[in-house]
Amino acid sequence: MENMSWLKQLAPAHAPPPPGLWPLAPGWWGLLVLLLLAVLIYGFRRYAGRRRRAALRELKQMCINEHFAIELQNLLRRYAIAVYGRETVASLSGENWLNFLVSHGGTGFAGEAGNDFLRAAYGAPSQTLPHPNPDGTTSHSTKLPKDGSQVAGYLPEGEGTNERLREFHVKNEPDRWLQAARGFLRGKK
């Protein structure tokens, strides 16, 4: 009986307090670290791909006309300089430029297709371009035109130059160049 009196003097039974949110269990710390890492990787990849997405958007908006090869050449050059650096890209021209494009995913620019592209972009069949003089004669220059407005002077003169240029573009399939440019911009080999 004495035991009963002692039991009655005890405080009523109560459950321990529920566990708090802090400090976190080790599993939650691991999950937070993985989540933070995933967010950082996603952000870095998104940031790194912004140039590529902008170039692909610009490529999609290009229309195929007599200046298409020039515009495409300028877009590829700007993208390459932005991504790979001026020191690497700016000095490349001709066959070296084509090799660079091919080695970085633009496999459609390999061989004769690339040479056709360069001829269309610079408006002449070779690296030595006829340069019109003010007196109407032509001299040869190894410099390539820097903007599209100068290309017309480098084309063979005569009647039907625009028609010949359109035929050249149709014959050389600008769609091939578009596919090659997409490959280069996406970096696929």
C-alpha cells in the first residue's frame, strides 16, 4: 500500500516534446548540398549557353537572299570570337577558318561545300579578288571585303550579275550551310 501512495504523488505521464526542425539531421544537410549543387550547375549551364541561344535565334531569323552567305559568315565569326576568343579566331581565314569550323562541329563546311561558302561570302572565285578602280579598270587585291556593301564590286561585272549570284546560291544549297552553321553553333561534331 505504501507503494500506491508514492505512485499517486508522481506527476502525470507526459510525452517528450516533439523534435524541432533545428538542428537538421545529416540526411537533410546532404539533400540541401545536392540541391544547391544542382541549382549552381543549372545556372552555370544556362549562363554559358546564352551566346549559343542568341546566335541560333539570329540564324533562325536570317532570310536566304543574295547577302545570305555574307550574313552567315559574319554571324559565325562573331560567335566564334565571343566563345573561343579573339586571339584564337581573328587571324583565321580561308582554309584555316574552314578547318576551325569543321573541328568545332560545322562538319558541313568540309571540302568543296566550305570553299563554295567562302566564295559566296566574299563574292569571288579565289583569294585574289578583282578590285574595281575608279577609272573602270580592275586590279588584283588579296584583301577580302569587310562588309556586304563592298561585295558587289568584287563580283564579275556584266549583265545579269544578280541573276548569276542567285543561281550560285541556289546551286550551292544554302540549306547545307544552315545545317553546318547549326552544327557549329551547337558544338556537335
